[in-house]
Amino acid sequence: MRTLLLMRHAKSDYPAGVPDRDRPLAPRGERDADAAAAWIAAAYPRLDEVAVSPARRAQQTWARVAARVDARTVREDPRIYEDWGSGLRDVMAAFSPDASITLVVGHNPGIEEFALSVAQGGDASARARLMTKYPTSGITVLLVPGAWDRPGAVELAAFAVPRG
């Protein structure tokens, strides 16, 4: 069984004149990213592969997580930012067959829509919370049987929203 973590970037700021892709984390986002990093590190201290959106806020979120975990391979993947993550199936399929625990740091609505579309079963309470709202710094834990490119019946194991 493989594990896929889907994390929405932490709360971003909206400075005047700054393009969307270059928006930084807000002070609250920095605190929440640290809380999310602690949550991930406690449950998954070693990640085999990480794919991160090229957007500044996602990169800054990942940097705070990276400070607390051991990540074997990290790549920036523009598909996570393009169309707000509509290509996340392709991102998942591109993970190495050797990877057991992976993380995607991205954006809504893509992260939420992908999580809901692939999770066929699992924790009903987590699904209800995920369907209500997928806030910034939210983390979905999916259990993936089979290969990344042929996942089988994916199960929703958890949904957490750490706050700092």
C-alpha cells in the first residue's frame, strides 16, 4: 500500500501589483505551515518523493515542511499550478514506482477535487470535513493500492487542518 499526501499551500498574502504566481505566504500562513510541517513530520518523517507547485506560496509552504522531514526526491511540477491542478492524476502517475510515501503541495480547487474524485472509500468523517471545506494548510492522506499510474481503489485515511 502506498501513501499519497495532498497538501494545500498555507494562507497567502495579496500584495498589490504582485502576480498570482508570485504571492508570498501571509504571517498566518507561515504559522500554519509550521503547524502542518509538525503534523507531517510526526506521521511521515520520511517522504520518498515530493511534487510542488512552482507558485511562491507553495514553495514557501514546502520549505517549512522540508525543514522537518527527510525527503528523498523533490521536484517542481508546473502541472500542479496550471489549471489549478486539473492534471494531478498525471502528477501522481509520474511518481517513481519505488516511492511508497509521496506528497503534493498545491492549490484549490485542484487538490480538493482530486482528493474527492480518487478516494472511493475510507474515513467517512474525514470525507465529510473535506467536502465541507478544504482550507489552506489542509492535508489529505490517501492510501493507494497498486501502482501510481494504476492506483486501484484509493482510500481516504485522514484529513487534517493543522493551525499555528
